[in-house]
Amino acid sequence: MQWTFSIGWFLGGLVIMCAGGAIVYFYKQISDTFASGANSYDKVKLAGIITIGVGFLCLTNLHSSIIYAIFHLIMPGIFP
């Protein structure tokens, strides 16, 4: 599978990374409002960091290559 640049995935990944950054920046307010308070501060920050990682994969358009590799490992005869 060949890598290609896509402006749509670039902008989408940028939005996802900004959302993850906002989660990391406002983790206390998010945790107090939507989660169980101080018990989940680290969980909310981890979710934000994971969101930033997924956004980076989408930004660089590598998500399709990773999904292709996983499916190729699971079902090698289906995909060329």
C-alpha cells in the first residue's frame, strides 16, 4: 500500500489533535464535570494523549496503512 497525501485527512487530523490538546489542557474541568472528579484526572489526561496520537496518525495519513497491516495479519488471503 502506497502513502498519499490528503488535505482532508490532514485537516481532520489537525482538528483531532486540537481536540486532544484541549482535553489535556482542561483535564481538571472535564474530569470534574463528566467523570468522577479527582479520581480520574490521569485517565482523562491519558485519553487526551491517545487522542493526540490518533490525530497525528490521521494527520500523516498513516491510519489506513496501520489498519491495512492489521487486517492483512488477520486475513492474509483476502487483501492483495
